[in-house]
Amino acid sequence: MDPVTGVDPPEWVTLDGEETMQLWATPSNNLLLGVLALSGVLIVVMGLVLSLAVDLATGRVLAAAMIALVFALLALAYLTMQRYEYVVTDHRAYERRGLLSKTVRQIPLRQVRAVKVEQSAWQGWVGIGHLLLTSDTGDDMRLAFVENPAAVRDTVSSVADAAGGRAS
């Protein structure tokens, strides 16, 4: 993954002196792909359940519940994608979180001791995962649902190593 060049940092990040942005990420749109696949499975299950329903009223209630569940999952995935944003510079890792009110956290990269990928089977299928940045101070940071987490891990680890951390 190449450093982010020629792009101004987001307004919520203030770079100090010679600090340069190395990575700018948000949760991947592939999260929606995973939820859509899960929704397809739910629709098949709904069809099976409806075929076994004893009466039409029960079938309608079950269908409405399944449709509501599918829309709730899609809304949750979309809101997750809108809630998080991450920036890694050559000195710090930043996390912005929130929909209406925003909270910004940062970890100096020289304090990062490990960068690990956490990825479930379905996340691997859609090409997303989480990165856990472990720091000396115990103030760990989790980059949620990033696309191509192995490449992001390699970028963050090399930047942290250059900043004086012992990221692996």
C-alpha cells in the first residue's frame, strides 16, 4: 500500500511540522456485500419457514419479521461504515468515531508494539478485517472492517517501526 500523497488530511486531523499522512481508511463497502450475502441466506430460510407455516397470518408475520431483520442489518452495516475513519501518519495513528458527535483518539506510533489482523471466515470471504494496534500504555486501537487488512497491517507496521515502535 503506497503512502497517501497529494491529498490534504481530513479536517479533524492536525499534522505537526513534517508529519505526513501514510494511510487514510474507512470501513470497507465490502461490509455491505457480506450483509447482502447474509440477507440472501435469510431470505432462503424465510422461504423454507413460510412453506412450513400452518396459516397465512403466521406466514405474513414471519415474512415481515425477516424483512425487518434484513433492513436492520443493512442499516447497521451502513451506519458502521459512516461512524469510523482512520488516519495513520508517520508519527501517530488516529481514529475518528461517531455519527453526530465525533471523538478523535490518537496513539503515538513509537508506542505501538504489535499490529495484528483479526478476521473471521465471512470477513475473509469479502476481503475485510480488523487491525488491532497494541500500545505500551494499554490504550489499544482497533481499525474496524478495513479492506485488505494484511496490506494495511504491513503499512502500519513499517510506519510504526520507522517511528521507533516495535510493531510486528
